[in-house]
Amino acid sequence: MISMALFNIKGRVGKTTLTYHLAHMLQRLGHRVLAVDLDPQANLTSLFLDEDSLAALWAEPESPAWGGTDTSGANALTIPLASRIQQDTGTVATSVKPIMEELGDVAFFEPSQVTDGLWLVPGDLELSAFEDRLSAAWPSTFTGDPAAIRTTTAFYRIINDAARKVSADIVLIDVGPNLGAINRAALLAADTVLVPLAADLFSLRELRALGPALRGWRSTWQETVLPKVPSAVPAPSGAMKPIGYVIMQPLPRLDRPVRGYRRWLERIPQVFTESMLAEPRDPDGRSYELATMRNYQSLMPLARDARKPMFDLKAADGALGSTQSYVQKCRAEFRLLAESVLQRLNEVQRRGDHSDGREVP
């Protein structure tokens, strides 16, 4: 199993949409995929699950009563899923609740199965309350404090448990756009990092800040904390190896000429190399751009209504006429991206520079 976080400090670059579609495409290519929502906004979870299922998952008091006799239409799909969620599925927030309440260690739940070969560890808006606990625990990990280390490794252990339960090949981790304590713990749990980028000034500035932050977390974890982790606690390596970036094309704008777009686009390779790899030039002599994804905003509303990836839209979903050719382009682009990601992940696994932390059976 290998894990990959999709992360950028800048928001609204299509990171969650990318995670969702990449998870589905990797599953189509024959891999067992676990998607993990560690963004307190829980946007990835809302893409995978319908509103009734979310209400049951988050135990909203006004949730509909499940187990009725209506088996027609949408209810035929949502009732079994909601029932399963109530019985044995929890969110990341419910998993760390014992730590939050100082009642014990993380609680483990069954991941929610989206389809054959694809599972979700659901997110929850209540996860934001874990930020302060993680922030307070970080300095205490330097001295090997067991409680602080269990807090900081909570995400890693939740991911590992879920991945083992479903025999996942690949774990995709969606995180929020910031450098806070939740994201530090989430990134430490990831073997690799993929960076979605927009070709603009703000993305370049934030890319320059991202690399040093990841290197700082990595060195602190590997050199200061990991040697002090108790033998009974499974711990991540903190590898966070950058495997590349994906350019997310914006919608055309009259106030932003193509020349301006290309200006920033041409600077990304050098900035990525300097920031993420800490090298004056690409050490491998190859591009770290895995793909340029066009903006499929016209397809996304149809996909949300149909509760399926954009590249699966049919005429019955409203993808009529020329829109079907757009769907086919979307499918081809995501397939190429998934194949590029797989190639980079396979290289990391062959080199053995991931998962070199300490796992306890």
C-alpha cells in the first residue's frame, strides 16, 4: 500500500474534484482505492455521499427514519447505504473523539464502500476542533511524550487500519488549503504528495512556501520525533515525497489574457524544483508536470446531480449532443493522469523510499 496526499496552500484550485475523479479512475484501472477526507470542510465526503447518507453519518437529529418500505427511486439507493453508515461507519472526527475527550486512544471504524474496489474514510466538519489538540501536542512529541505521539499519529493509524481492512493498494488523502496542525499530521501520514496548481501569481507564491514547510516537518519528525516514538505505537516515516504537480486550467477571463497565463505557467517548473525538491535544477532531468487538466465546470453540476464522475455521464444524465464529446475528453485526460500517477508511485515503491517508519502488526 502507498499513500498520496493532494495538497496545496492555495484553495479553489480543484483539489477535491481532482481527488474524487482520480480515485474513481484508479479504481477503473483495477486498483483497490481508499479515499480519506482530512479536510474539515468535508467536501470530498459530500461528493461521494448523498445528503441522506451524510445526515445519517453525521447523526443529525432531523435525519429521516431509515428502514422504511419505500424501495423506489433514489430511496432504493440511499436507504441501504444510510443503514450501513449508522451501524459500523464513523468519520475521522468520531475516530479521534476519545482523544479529544481524554477518554482513550483513536477508535477504528469500517470505511464506507462507494463501489466495488473503492472506499471512503469520511470527513466531518467537527474535525476542526482537533486542530488545537494537535497543535498543543506537537512540542511534546519532541520529548517522546506517549500521549502527544498518539495524538500526532492518529491520522496515520486511522488510515493504516482502514487500508488493511479493505486491502487497499492506493490511499488518496484530501486535505485543506493551509499549513495548520491538522494538515501537518495529515501530510506526515502520507508517503507521497501531489500538488494541484493554477498558473497564476498566487499559486507560485504559495508553492514557494509549501516546499520549505514540508521539509521542516519532515526533518523534525524523522530526526527528533521518530527515534523517540514508543515501540508499541505505529508511526509514519514522514516521507512526504513530492511526485509532481498537476496544472488546473482556469475558466477563460476577458481580464486575463493568454499571455499572462503563459507567463506564470512557464515559471512553475523552476519554482517547483527549487521549492519542493530543494534543487537549483531538476535533478532527474525530467518534467514533474504530470498533466494539464482543462476546466470541466460545465460538466460538474451534471455529475453532482447524477452522483457520478464527470467522465461517466450519459445522455440520460443530461450530457447531450456535443457534451458527450466533452465527457470523452474528460475520461481520456483523467485516464492519462491516473497512469502518470501510477508510474510515479511505482517508482517510489521500487526505490523503497516510502513507509520506512515503524509499523506494529
